[in-house]
Amino acid sequence: MEITKAERLADYALGLRFEGLPSDVIHEAKRRLIDSFACMLGGYDSPPARAARAVAPEVSSGTASTVLGSTKPTTPEHAAFANGILVRYLDFNDTYLSKEPAHPSDNIAAALAAGAAAQRSGRDLLTAIVAAYEVQCRLCDAATLRTKGWDHVAYGAFSATAAASLLLGLSRNEFINAINIAGTISPTLRQARAGELSMWKGCAFANTSKDALFAASIAKSGITGPSLIFEGVFGFEKTVSGPLELASSFGGEGGARFKILDTYIKSYPAEYHSQSAIGAAVELLGDLEDTDEIESIVVRTFGAAYEIIGSGAEKWRPKTRETADHSLPFLVGAALLDGNVSLATYSERMEDEDLVEFVQKVRIEKDALLDRMYPEAIPNRVEVTLASGKMLSKEQIYPKGHPKNPMTDRELEKKFDYLGGWYMNDTGKALSKLWKAEELSVKELLDLFIR
């Protein structure tokens, strides 16, 4: 009898062992952990993060976890939610692009919450991270969701639940039930990422992580979930994704490549499809004497970028940070005018009239040739026409942080310093511990950030 997809995911995750993971996969898992902690520190004082901490219940008995920077025990579900907001708020965490795009490091908040609750080791945590990346990315390879009106975090329910189930020590049967429960409550409307964006854009996966902890916990307590969650008459494939053709081999099976190796670390705090456009704009400044000479700007891009960040009137006059970091015209305009896109782009520059007016010079056009290169490449070309009539152009195919243009460990450490230096006096000490995450417990990793 053919196994179900829920059984397939459970069996794969349960079969992973830290000692069986290749060294490059372990190293990349550590890099994603460092990158995620950097993003968490950078987003620590954001409004939704403060709100999530403010409503965190304090527990005095039973299973508990902590929110980053706190010693106050809270429910694992709320720890996953609050820490998930921290990972995601800046839109600076990693990305995977396929039929459906995703931010697989979103799963790390669920893994931290479950790992702390179950008093697991760093080895267990890294293994669960690899499993979550594999589950989410393989699902993203199988079918698109956004074209059907669903958000990518619907796949995250399965991957975050896989991480939580591993770390909470669920049996095979409990694991399958957790997947079935999570799939029932997972579908998330794509409206979270349409039009003028709200804080919920950065909270959507955090909420899914909360649900993943709950699904794993109640499945461990004996509650069963609806079977055939993928294949059933009203299952995920029928109502959400359409047919899911999962790969015959996941990472490590028959020599298959682990998906964590194919995910992208960001150089700029902005939606990933914009990374090469920002990079091209910054490069173009080397050929430009004065931005006052710019008459018009054309960004030639691929279909997904046009759809997600390059169309809609709100993109030219973003009212929220969430809209701005998903606005290709705004990001290219800021890169050209200021020579960078940074946290200050949103906190200090977003409403400045000179930038607002400059962004109106930007036009976004789909390019069929660039579209054929996606998602293997992330191509953007920025063309600037000067008052003299001269045109300048720069194109970037693989932005810094892409597997074909990787960020070095030292560059990653600089990102950690940039985002975390305000929070902690000695980022180097924390980094030295994080590079040896397998030697610490999950609690000890979280304790690095208690002030």
C-alpha cells in the first residue's frame, strides 16, 4: 500500500540523524541560525515584537519556553509566535524561490520553542532545522499557492510542525497526527501580502509556528487528526494546492542534495526579488556623478517580481514599512538616491519628500528574457536616463547571498554585528558560541541573549 504524504514527511524527518548530516549541511544550518538570531535582534524593538512580548502569559508549571531576551517562562506556543515575529519583521531573513517562494528560517522560531520546552541539545535543534527546510522547500517545489489565493505559510504549517514534532519527541503515529492537525488549520489567505501591507505580513508565519507547537503538543497527548490531509476528498491538494508531486528523494536519500544548501541569505532588508535590483542600482552609482541628473528610471524584471513587488499604486507611495520593503520602485529609488537600503531607509527616510518624489521617476517593466531565467536566477536590470539623454544600465543576476554568489562567514558575522551590536556589548562572544551550537543546549543558546 502506498504511503500517504503525511507519512512520507514524518518518516523522512524521523529518519534524520545529526551524525548522518554532511558537514556542509551542518555548517549551513549554523549560518541560518546565526542569520535568524541577527534578524531577531534587529527586530527586537519593533511594534509587533513589543506587543507580542506584552501579552505573553507567564507560566509557573508545566512545559514552558522563553521569548528571546527574557527569563520569564511562557507557553511554547507563545514563544514560537513572539520569536517568529522577531525573525520575520525586518524582511531580512533567508529565502527560497521555486514554484512557491518561502522564508524557511521562519521555522527556526518553532524549533527554538520546542527545543527549549523539551530541553533538547543544539545537535537536535540543527537536525530539526534541516528537516524543516527540507519539508518546506520540497513542498514549494511541488506547487504554487499564491496564484490560488493562499499564502506560502500554508506550507510552513507542515515544516514547522515537523520541527516541533521532532524536538518534542513524538512517535511516528503522533507525528503523523500532528501533520494532519496542522494541515487542517494551516491555510492562510494571500491577502496578508496584497495591497497596502500591515504588521500581519510579518506575523503570519509566526502564527503558523504557534499552531505548529499546539498541533504537535496535542498530538503527543493522544489527540488524532483527520487522515489523508493531503489526498482526502476535502484535503489540502483538493482545496488549497492542487496536485503535489513530491520529489522521489529528499536531502540525503540516494545522494539527493539538501535544500538548505539552496536557500539564500539576504544582503538588504527587503523582499528577496528586489535584492539584485538594489545591488544593480548601487553598482550603477559608480558610473553616475550626480543623481540630480536622473530624468527617469526603468527596472526590467521578471514576472514574479512584477506581480509581488512591482505593481500596484501603493508601491510608489508606501504608507507602511511592510509595504515599503515589498516595493520595487521604492527600494530602487532609495538605493539610487542614498547608495544603500538599510534599516534607516524605513525609520528615517521613508516619508522624506525628496525620496518620495524620486521614486515617482521609476517605471517597472516585465522582461520576457529575464522571466525565463527565474527562479534559477533572480535577474533585474536598472536603466537610468540622464537629462543629457545618456542612458546608464546595470544588471545583476545572482545577488550577494545567493548560492551562486554566497555570503562569506565573515560577511554574515558583519550582518550579525550590524543588527545585534546595539543589543549586546560583545557580539563576538555570542558568535563564537553560535558557531559551536552543537555543543550547547537550546536553553544555553537562548541564554546568550539575556541581558
